[in-house]
Amino acid sequence: MNGTSVHVVSAAMIPMGRHRESSYTGLAVPPVADALRCSGLAATQIESVYCGHAFGGMLTGQRIVKEVGISDIPVVNVDNACSGGATALYEAVHALARGEHDTALVVGVDKLSQFGGGTLPLVTEDWEVRQGMVMPALYAMRARRYLHERDATVDDLAMVSVKARRHGSRNPYAQYRKEVTVDEVLASKPIADPLTLLQCCPTGDGAAALVVVTDDVWERLGRPASLRVRASVLHSGDFQAGFRNMLRPEITYRSAEQAYNQAGLGPDDLDMVELHDAFSVAELVYYEALGLCKPGESTDLLRSGGTTYGGSTVVNPSGGLLAKGHPVGASGAAQVVEAFWQLTGRAGERQVPDARIALTHVTGGGISGLDHGACTVHVFERAS
């Protein structure tokens, strides 16, 4: 990444859940205030704001930050589906690296309880959506293909959810904190064969906030424990008419390759990963796309315990979207909050020992002819 070094110096979020009585401002102000307080900066020292959301309406960022005394500076609202919060960070990081600002506040927020449950509303002008291609259907097709092409069973799909709930049981910010068994996962309500309810991320509400500064500001703050941004990558999908290989998500392969090149690191250097496990099969597919294993070896990696505590790379120590919840625009920022807590030794019972390098990955949106509409990958290094 060209330009000055950029640091995440503070991070905060609220517990994910169904906060039906809260507004978008009510969800976001507490983590924004916490992140500002922990950063060592006053609200008046923030020079720019980037707010990611999908369903908050017009001027969501402005409505939030005026409540904490931030005004008269650039406020950019970012809608990039599930990648909204991570795209907001991408915009902040690159603006600071280019020298446009020295400090920035990043917010990710969404309130899905406003829809009353069910699948997320998608744009009906898309012809695949009109044919019924909602997200559970898409990932069920991907799961069917995975079972066909890999040495895998439905028990393996369920094991992803078991691991997620085990990790999430240690996370006070997770929406679901009860451990489950393979049998319980498979016996839960059928959603889209072969996926059951406990293999689908819960919808809910949430918000997360990050304070990002240049290297010079980090030095002036006394070099606090922080995340140095080693890579910040954003891609849109590559349009392909007709056949798409559902087990080779090109947008994640390309984003990961670029992120590793930008960071000067590889998958073997990662201590932890927060990836987009909106459905159980997604985690297995993304093991391969992120280079945690070779194509075709993701089932073996899961079975070996290589992606949990004691393994080579702990994947989704937060519990991931499957346990923590997935309030869309907040999720990418919340992944970075988890990386911040892990790399600065503040993750409590779920602390990954000696975590130094982290990767976060989130995709967003379903559009005909595209694997996904957006993918954001960040690589961080502990700095202090």
C-alpha cells in the first residue's frame, strides 16, 4: 500500500442482537463514543468520517456523528451490501495514506430487525433475484456442489456451525452463545437443502466503530498498541454470463492474492482470520480461496482442527457471522474490532495466543453474472 503507514488505534462495538427499540443513531453512538474515548483523540480532532450501512437511509453517518460533537468535516456514507463497513475502512485507510487527512472515524451499522425476519430484501430488477435467487438458495446450491466435488458429508457442513458456536460461546458480543452438536445442527429447521437453520447466519442489529490515524499521529499519541494496516483491498465482481464455478469465488481469490502481495505476507503468516461465513459452506470454500489450504483440501483442514484453537490459523474466533450475527453494514467493521482485540491482547477467554498477524474478509451482494458484488480484504499487523 503506497503512502504513509495507517493505524487502527481504537475499536468498539455493541453486542449483536435484536435491538428493536433502537434507531440507527442509538445503535452507533455508544461504540463511536467508546472508540473516541479510547483513542486519545477528542471528537474535534477527527478530520473525516466514513459510515458503512445498507439499510439506514440517507445521511446515516451525519445523523450519528452530530450526537458526539462531530460536524463541519467530510462525512461519506458507503453502501456496499455486506461489505459496507469494511469498504468504509478501505476508503478511510486510502484517504489517510494519500495524505488527505490525518485522522478518521469509521462506523459500520445496520438494523435488520426492521424487516421482521426472513431473507434480506434484494433488488428485484436483477433477473436472478426474480427467479428466487435469494442468499440461502445461492449458498444451498454452493453446498450441493461442494458435497458433490469434495470428499465431504453434511456432517462436515454442520461441523462449521459447531465450531462457530463453540467460539461464540466465549464472546459476550455474539448474538448466540450456546454451544451445539452436529446432531442439533442437522436437526434444526430445514432452510434450503442441505442447509438447516443453524447453518445460516442470524439476522440482527449491530454497530461497530474504529479510529484510524496516520503514522505521525500514532507517534504523537505515544505509540499505543494498535493495528498497522499492511493491506487494504476492494474488488467488485468479474461479470461472467452463463456458467460460474460456485466453488471458486473469483472475487475472493483475486482480493486475497492482491492483499498478500500488498502486505508482503502469505497465508502461512496469519495467526487469525475473520472471514465471511454467512452460511456454513462459505467457510469451507473460503479456506481455499484465502489460501489456508489447497483447493480440494478444505474438508481435511476443518477435520484436523487446523482452524480452531491449537491449530495453524484460528478462523473466526469471534464466532463469525454464524454465531456473532450479521447486521450487514456493521459486519466488516466488527471483524476489524475482533482483530484489534485479538492483536492487542484484549480478547479475554477467546484470546488467540501471541496473535500478531490478522486478516479480515467480507463479501457483499448478489448480482446476476457476478460471484459477489464486492469483496474487501484487510491484513493487519500488531504494532506497539
